Amino acid sequence: MAEVKVPELAESISEGSIAQWLKQPGDHVEKGEYVLELETDKVNVEIISDYTGTLSEHLAEEGDTVQVGQAIAIVDENGSAAAAPKAEAPKVEEAKAEPAKAEQAAPAKEAPKAEAKEASSTQQVIASPAARKLAREKGIDLTQVPVADPLGRVRVQDVEAASNAPAAAPAAPAAPKQAPAAKKAAAPVEVNDDRIEVVKMTRRRQTIAKRLVQVQSEAAMLTTFNEVDLSAVMELRSRHKDSFVKTNDVKLGFMSFFTKAVIGALKKYPLLNAEIQGDHILKKNFYDIGVAVSTDEGLVVPVVRDADRKSFAEIEKNISDLAVKARNNKLGLSDLSGGTFTITNGGTFGSLLSTPILNAPQVGILGMHTIKTRPIAVGDQIENRPMMYLALSYDHRIVDGKEAVGFLVAIKDMLEDPEQLLLQG
């Protein structure tokens, strides 16, 4: 018998919920064939079997929460699809009868299982590869390492601090034993009113809710505002939109202008492209810009990699492709991981002004809004101009008001004189 286990998905993902079993007990499976769909905090992933044979048993049900490294199904490599249903019937009965016997007897069998579970729990800790390597070298259990990262990630400095700390209490291996067990879905909420519909939040919506609350409680978040006259950008788009489409097979939108402007401003104010880890600041000398995309299942933030090295056309194509993948639920983990700064555009829904929430662990997010024609004083004249309010939310722990205001003014200046984007973006 071979076990199908939840594979390592990404550094930041340690568990998921079983959304749908694609194979049922008795079905024949080939090596590399999909057996279930797993819903994670970021994307839905289809899990494959590493073995050919008959799927003999599900070890977790749809809706259960399962950990990375946990066995979720059994494949009989000697079984056949035709014989499986008959052969499985007595096994199911034996499985039902077994727990009563197991509680009274066989403590010897439980011990190795517990040890295996403890070993797998270390892999379920969210840790960087360097931290895992250092922990192995020093013989440190990652589950016992205190972390300073708000998302619970174990870093190298956490492992070093644990190794230098006086030996205190390696006392409780009991907690890791519970980790591999599938968590059953919570009991449904009961409402005695047929006018109220109770809908369970998806795993992704639960994660969004938890992280939005978390970032507001952990970051010193402030928002500053400005407005930008988009006359020059709109005139430039109007002159070049037809030739741009013919040459690049993609429309010249606003996002490429704003992405270029953000990059130019980040180069002037690098702390807005940084990250806080404990009492250290990580200054990032690359520009991976997250672009918020609204989907039926919630907001996702795919990332445009090395945006500073991309042309206007490449940025537009990249954003368009990511948006299509997001709405078709085809984003991969690589599309969502990382990101140094985020842009969100509430203007697509008609928002005039808002205060965007930080996308942790980033320390800055730019909010775009709807364009409204308003009377503006231009010299001694009053003219109707296409105006947009801009909002910058930032983490005041490392970004002061001077830098935040300067950052937003730099974006405004570049958009009102788009030629600067060629030099600074």
C-alpha cells in the first residue's frame, strides 16, 4: 500500500482544505493522475498520485483541513479497478471495527506513528530554506522556535536566536502530534429564521479576512492623499493607442503609466519598497509590483516581476494575462508569491476615494480611483480637467510622513509630465 500525501506547495503554505475528490475508492489511478483538488489560502491546486494502482481509501473528507506532508489517501499498487469494489468492502468494515480494538491494544503500533507525525510536523512549519538548513545543522526543532514575523515565517535570525537562548523547555512534543490529523469542518451555524441564509466562507475568504485584520493590528498604517491631472496621459494615449495596438497586440491602458510612475517613485523613496523583519529592514533592490485583481472568490494580487525592466507593452500584456488567469482561477503559486509594492484600482468600480489596506509584509500600497472631469484652476483660468484622487497607505513604523507625501508627489509629477516616465520609470 502506498500513501498519497499533500506535497510541499510553497514556503508560505502549510495546509489546505479538500475542495473535491476527483477519484473515489475503487477507481484506478495512474502515476501523475490528479486525485483531488486542494483549496489553499492563495490558489486551488490539483494533487497527483505518485503511484499506479487502485485508490483503496480516502483518509480525509471534502471540507477537511489537511497539512503539508499528511497522508490523505491509500493506493493499492497491486489492486485492479475491477476487483477493488469487492475487495474493499470487508476492509471498510474492518476499518470501522478497528478503532475500538486500537484503543485497548497495540500501543506499540501507535509509538512509531507518533514519531512519524512529529517528524512531519517540522516540515509543516513555514520557514525559509536557509532557516531549515541551519536548524538541521544545529539540531533545532523548528516547531519550538519563537518567530517575530507577523505571518509566522521562521527566518535564519529566529533559528540563531533559539540556538543562543538558554535551554529552557523542550517539554511539549504533544502539540505537534495533533498537526497531521485532518481538522473537521466546523459545525454549521444554526439560525431559526428562514429569511436568513447561512453561507460558509471559502478558505480563501477566511484567509483574506484574517490577514486584513492582522495587518491593521500589527502595522502602524496611515494613508495620505493627493490628486493628479491626467490630461497629458490621456492625450498621449489618444495619439498612440491605434499604433500601439497594431504594434504590440495589446491596448495601451492606464496601468502601465501608473506602474512606471510607481517604480520611479520607489527609486527615490526606497523604504516604500522594503519589508520589516523583527528589528531589521529588508531593502529590496528589485521591483516586483503586485496588481490587485477582483475575482468571484475574492481579491488576489498577482505580481509583475522585474517591472522596471519591462516596456509599456510588456507591462500591459503581463497584467492582462494575469487578470485573465485570476478570473479563470488558473493562477499558480509563482504568480502570487513575493511582491514588493502593490497597486489597487477601485476606480474600475467607480470609487472616488478610499484608504487601501496594506498587503503584508509590504509597507506601501497605492490606491487609484475613478477619473472625474472637474473645474481646476490653471494659471488665471478655470478649466475642466480629468482628475483622479490618489491614496497611499504606508507603514509608519519605517516610513515617515515626509517620505510618504514625497512619494505621492513624485507619482503625480511623473503622470502630469509623462516624458519623465521614460527617464525615471
